[in-house]
Amino acid sequence: MSLPTLDFSLILPELVVLITALLVLIADLLWPRAASRGREQAPAVLALAGLILAGLLTLLAGEWSGATLQGMLVADALARYLNLVVLLAAALGLLLSWSYLPHFSTQRSEYYALYLLAVAGMLFLGKSIELITLFVSLEILSIALYVLTGFHRGQLAGGEAALKYFLLGAFSSGFLLYGAALFYAATGATRLADIAAQNAGGFYMLAGLALFLVGLGFKLAVAPFHMWAPDAYQGAPTPVTAFMSVGTKAAALVALFRVVQAAGSVPVGVWATALAFLSLLTMTLGNLAALRQSSLKRMLAYSSIAHAGYLLVGVVAGTAAGFDAVLFYLFAYAFMNIGAFAIASLLERPGFYAVQDAGIHAADGLFGRRPWLAVAMAMFMLSLAGIPPLAGFFGKLYLFAAAVESGWAWLAVAGVLNSVISAYYYLRVVVGMFMAEPSASAHLRLPLPASATLAVALTALGTLLFGLLATPWFQGISR
Amino acid sequence: MDLTTFPLLSLILWLPVLGALALFLFADARSIRVTALVVTLLDFAASLLLLPRWTPDGSMHYQEVLAWAAGLDFRYHLGVDGISLWLVLLTTLLGPIVVLFSWRNVTENVRSFFFLLLIQQAGMLGVFLSLDLILFFIFWEFTLIPMYFLIGQWGSGRRVYAATKFFLYTMAGSALMLVVILLLYFQTGSFNWLTLKEAGLDRTLQFWGFLTFALAFAIKVPMFPFHTWLPDAHVEAPTAGSVILAGVLLKMGVYGFLRFCLPLFPQATAIFLPWIAGLAIVGILYGSLTALVQKDVKSLVAYSSIAHLGFVMLGVASMNEQGLSGAVLQSVNHGLSTGALFLMVGMIYDRRHTRLLAEFGGLWRQMPVYSALFMVVVMASVGLPGLNGFVGEFTILLGAFRVNPLWAALGTLGVILAAWYLLAAVRGLLHGPLDNPANQHLADLDRREVLVLAPLVLLFFLIGLFPALFFDKITPAVELLLRDVGPVIGR
């Protein structure tokens, strides 16, 4: 028996994130909590440095290719772009945590260590080409996120959210594992390439794929498996919500893409039609529910569900162009959605025992108080609604183009009509900021920490320019 | 400088954007106003440069093509022909006029206001100049944003309702257009207007393409029964916003029909033309009759827009040389005369903070300059021979008559009604005794206000007396359009 090849260079970014997670934990031992104020943020600094290093390694690695660890992980263009989008979302979310966390917790290193573990889980999930690895990666990210969701211990809603997320999440993991078992039963293989090569048909493959759709659909918050999302997104600390709403979606979508590719023996028409209806249901339900929300964060949670529906359109298309569009949209979504959550977090009043949630009217009169913040938020809202020339428009353009190209014009029609519905609730926020009387709490000072300001500035720039500037070079990534 | 290779259209298009960014260099309101005025004047001057070297052959001039996207082959592709030329000039002319008008009556958030005005202008110019369907769609949708904020922040009364309705209504109308643009692309491999109009699309696609495009454009025009957003938006918008809405934004709808619906979907056009004509006539009569009973003079002007745009669409539906040329010219005329009407209503509103006809009367004695100018503007709008409105309406009626005398007869009824409701406004404002004490100390127009109106009034006469100057450039483009589309429709 020869020794398996272990090409660690292909998973260098993931290793950097994992090692940083461990260092962050140790840092807490080296610098006890009573340490001087300057070192208070040491875990955050360390974590950010790790994320940036991992991002640089991904960027500098050039064209990745090849599998490693006995064909469990693959480094390809898809994984490379997933790395970038997850690390981007993670870094932005971390900038938000910087000033948010001290409001209710003295435990820095646990938070950042879990945060980095979730990041590592997502990165590994994007590279998984083997069922067990895929499952383990998904669990790493999920368990870290369960804990992070309930991290605000003083707050009941956070605990409830975490419990709900955990119970339903565990349930969905079961589905996914059962799906993996059925794949194995049908083909005797766990590697996706081997499963695809077997080209086995029949009930086991079909049922296995269906169970996979349920399991990953849960992580993606696809209706009807979205029930946990509004509660979890609302109850979790806002920076965590911002990060996981993008990162989890991105990783789960890549996994979904790889799995449906492997299950090539199942007729495309079957799973694509199923996904198309899930997509339609998800966007419509998310948008209709968002219309009725009175909490800004919960509205954004439902909006996030709707966006999972749009993203699925690219998977339904089933083409390389479709998945290019998904990745493009994920970048745009990282900017505009994290930006929106960033401003929601600035409008909240987190306390040690509970967060006073930002209501839908919390932003009223914001233009008078912090004009640039209001302008940024308006950009995020309009971009989420898909108004050109913002990033969200170009994302939708590519998604719907891929759908039309593959003959899913009706799904594109559903998508654009949904965008119109969504414009109503996004505009409500804009109306409040620019056209309504200031809210009751408007006389209170609105602190603007430097780190969060940086996050808002970066996301606003990204929302404005990504669609216009990235359009020329963003193609052929998943080919 | 070699004007044949110089990107003149890009200059016209992006100058307002640069100007909008330049506003952030200044802190005081005066410098901001001056910058906005200088920029809009420069933009107007730049657009005038289109005229001297114009060759009236109906083709696309000053084209610029830049590769942009990958994957989907949409490009930065600009061009201007006889149909869009005057609309571009109308847009750049109204720019400095609304800036000058807003000089003193916009005091809150001055920078934001002029920033929005400038990017609005860029967006509208983009609509008229784009020859790539995606680029067109981007500008088309983009124009919603600045107008939404202009109405919502500086409007009156129910401004939030009006702004939201405007945004959602027009967005809903154009949403489906995007899907059809994509369908066209995957059938022909191009977003390029020049390629698409030669492509010979199949009948089903033409049918659905026409329906979705026409929905977007009919809402913008607005054609009856898609007009309900207009009275709200026009009445609640600040004067500058109303002028731009009536002057240019509505013309984007007409332009859309001329540029896209007719040449791209000729077979479907043949099917739907009678419907367009019917709705146009209903719009003329409905707009006129509703204008007759308005108590608020701004609402009156708003409903008159529906009637006037009905005329323009009747010209489009005639689908012959007179009808189409008249529609293009009348679009410009309506921009000038209704723009002037909104400006004059705004001037009176600035003084009295009411627009109810019942509050006024006898202004002739108190404000002679205002009254004289108001009469000229009304006459232009009514269509008095010698002024611009007559030329446009007459040409359209001529075109309509050649297709169906009944259309022309009903249209003429609209001319009579227009005289009725506009003269009713004249009577309410200017005639009668000056018995409302609040009106007895109104100041007449100052130099700035006269300066705002002067170019418009001059153009009324210029177009009215020398229409050939304008038709010269419009007609070849219309002929080219008819050469492609006419045979399909049987005209």
C-alpha cells in the first residue's frame, strides 16, 4: 500500500483559517481578560489577519487544479471563487463584530474561534467532492453557527433562535446523511466522481438526490425548509446574521451544484423542475412575508430567503453560465446584504441583557442624522431590489439570462415579477430614511464605530461598482 | 479636434455625471447652484455641436461602441438619429432651465437636489442615446431613482405616496421587458439594435415582445388606462420635477415605441396598431375632459399632458411619414410648452403657495408680464397657427386622416377641448376682478424668471414659423423606419 498523496498546498487557505482559530483560543490564555485595553481586541485582530492571509493565499495561488487527500477535496475554479466570497463575507462580518460584541459579551476569543471554524467549514464544504467530507464540513460550519446564533446569552430570543436552528438543523443533517447512504447503496461509492462514473439509475439515486435537496435546501433556507431562518437570523447577533446569510448560502450552493452534477444519471428534467418550483416558492414566499414585517432585521431575513430563491435559478439553469451567475450574484449579495445588516446593527441598541431590535422605522429620518449612512442604505436596498446600475441588477441579469438560455423563461419571469414585489418593502426603508419624520429615538446619538464604518464604506463601494466593473472579467469561472 | 472620432455622445452623456460629482467640491449653496448651471449649459452647448455636421440621411450618427461585458455580449453602444436628436436637445435645453428655476425656491438639501437633477439628466440622455438593449434598460430603470427622490423629498402633500406609486408602477411595467430582451438575445445572439431590427424575429416572439415593451412604454407615456400614476406624480413633484417628468420622461415612452416596438416587432405592430390608436383617442378625450373639471391648475396641466401625449401616440399609430414625424416634433413641442406651463404654475405657487383656480383671478392687472407670457404659452399648447403646437398637431392629424378620417375627427375634437380647458385656466387666473386681497400685492416676474421662460418662448416661434428646420432632420429617419416597417404593415 502506497502512502496517499497529501498536497497541503491546495488547502493552504483552509489550514490558515483553522490554525488562526486555534491561535485565537490560545491568545486568550496568553492575554488574560484583565489585560490592558489595547489587547482587548487582540483576538479580533488575529482573526482578521488570518482571514486576509487566507484570502491573499487564494488570490495568489493562481489557477488551482487537482484533488488532494485521497480525492476528498478538490481545488478548482469553483472552490477558488467560493473561497473569495466566503472570506469576503467573513471579513466584513468580522469588522461588524469588532464594535458589536463588546456590548454584551466579554468573551472574545470563543466568539472569534467559533467564527473562524464556521469559515473553515464553509471553505471545506466548497472543496468537498466526497460525501463524508461534505457531511463533516457541513457539520463543522453548522455547529459553530448554532453556538454563535445563541451567543448573546442574556437574550432569550437568541437562545430560542439557537435551539430552533439546532433542532431543525440536526434533523436536516439526518436527511442529508440518509441521502448520502442511498447514493452509496446505489453505487457503492462515496466520491462524487465515482458516483457520476457509475451512472446508476433507479430509485435509490432519485431518492438520494431528493434527500440531498432537502438537507442542503435547509441550509440555504429554501422554502418550505426555511422555517428556522427568520428566527435564527433575528435572534443571532447581527454580525453573525450578516455573515451566515451569505457564507452558508454560498457554500451550500457549491455543494448542491457538485451533487447534482454527480447525480447525472437522474434525468435533468426531474431535479431541475423540482428545483425550479422550490425556487419559485422560495422567492415568492420570502418576498410576500417580508412585506409584512415590522422588524428591520426580520424583514432582511425574509429578503434573504427570497434571495435564496433567486440564487437557485442559476442552479436550475444547470449550465456553466448558470453557475457563473450564481457566483457573481453571491459577490453582489455579499456586498449589498452585509451592508444592509451592517446598518441594521448600527441602528440597534445592543445591551448586556437584550438587544433592542431595530424596527422598520428605526431608520426614519436617518438622512437628517447621518446622510452618508442613509445614502449607503438606500443603495443596498435598491441593489437588493435589482435596480441598475447597482451590483444586484447585474447579478439578476446574469441569473435570469442563464435561465432564459436554458429554456426556463417562465422562471425568469417569476424572478423579475418578484423583484417588483420586493421593491415595495425595500422602498419602505428608503421612504423612512429620506422622506419620513425622524423616529422617536432620533434624538439619541448614533455612534459610528470606525470598524463598522469601514464595513459600510466597503460594502457601499462594492454595491456601486462591482456590477459595473467586474462584468468584463467575470466569466468562465466554473468552466 | 476631429469631430468624427471625438466621442461627442459620451461627452454629452457623462458631463452631467461629472458635474454632479463636482458638486461635492463646494460647501455653500451658491457655488453649488452656479456649478449645476454651468454644467447644464456646457452640456447644452455640447449637444448643439451635433447639429453643424449633421447629414440628414436617417442613419445613426456619432456611433460609439465599446466592448463591456463578457459572457453576455452587451456593449456600451451609443448613437443618435433624427428621431432621438431633438429629444436629446430638448433634454439638455431643459437642464439649465430647471436649474435656473430652482435657484431660489430649493433651500433644503441644495446639493442633493442638484445632484439628483444632474444624474437624472444623464439617465434620460442615456435612454435616448443607447443602441444596446441592455444599456438602454439600465438607463431606463435608472431614471426612476433620481425622480423618486426628487418627488419624495421635495414634493408637496402626498409626495411619499406619489413617489412610491411612480416607482413601483413604472418598475412593474418594465420588469418583463428584461426577460424579452434576453429572449431576443438568445434567439439572435445580439443586444444590438442595428442587428436586431434586421433579424426578422419569429411571429410569437414579436407578439410577446411587442406586448411587454409596449406595456413598459405605455405606462411611461402614459396611455389610457395606464395613466393613473401621472396625476399624482406630476402634482406632488416639485416644479423642476414636474417639468422634467412632463418634458422628457414621458417622451421616453414615445421614443420607446418609435425606436423599439415598431422596428423590432413590425408584424406585431400591424396587429396592435388599431388598439394603440383607440387608446390614444380615448386618452385625448379622457385627458381633456378630466382637465376641464380640475380645480387645481397643476392637475389641469397634468391631465392636459395625458391628452397631448394621446395626440403624439395617435401620430405613432398612423404609421405614415406625417404621423411619425409629427409625433416626434409634437413630443418636443409638448416638452417645451407643458414644461413652460409647469414653470409658470410653479412661479405662481412660489408666490401664493396655492394652485387652486378659485383663489386667483384678475392677475392681468397685477402681473402683466406674467399674464402676457402665460397667454403665449397657452396658445402654444392649444395649437395656435404660427406657434409650435399647431405644426405638430396639424401634421399628426394629417397623418391620422390618411389612415382613418374618423381618427382625425376625434382628434380634432381634442383640439377644441384643449382650447376650452386651457382658456378656462386663463380665465380663472388672469381675467375677472382682482378681488382676492392675497393677490393684490403679488410681484410680477423678475429677470431670472423671464430668463427661464425666454428660450422656451423663442422656440415656440422658431418651431412654429420654421418647422422645416426641424422636419429636415426628423423625416429621413422616419422614412428609413417606414422603409423597413411600412411594407409589413401595409402602409
